[in-house]
Amino acid sequence: MPQSHAPSKAEAIHDALEGFTEQHHHQPDTHEKARLVSDTIKEWEHEEVEIMHVADKAA
């Protein structure tokens, strides 16, 4: 499990948008935001599956 896994999709998206702004020194435009949100959701859901598999193996 990644150390930085957010407890919710909303928090993960918030963190991703904040990180983008810090890195690029501007707010993402509509297309950047859509890509960032989509990528963040995919990554967050992948991490959730990994967490469930680890929990299943531990049980």
C-alpha cells in the first residue's frame, strides 16, 4: 500500500489538483483538470484493490 493513499476519492482529487498547482504555478485548465481527475480516480481505485488483496491475504 502506498504511504500517500488518500482515505477518499475526493481527498485524492483535491491533493492532485493542489499538487498540480504547486508544480505548474497555475490552476489546471478544463482539459488538464479532466485528465488529472480521471488519472487520480484510476490510481486511487487501483490502490484500493491492492489494499483489499492485502487484507484478504492477512485474513
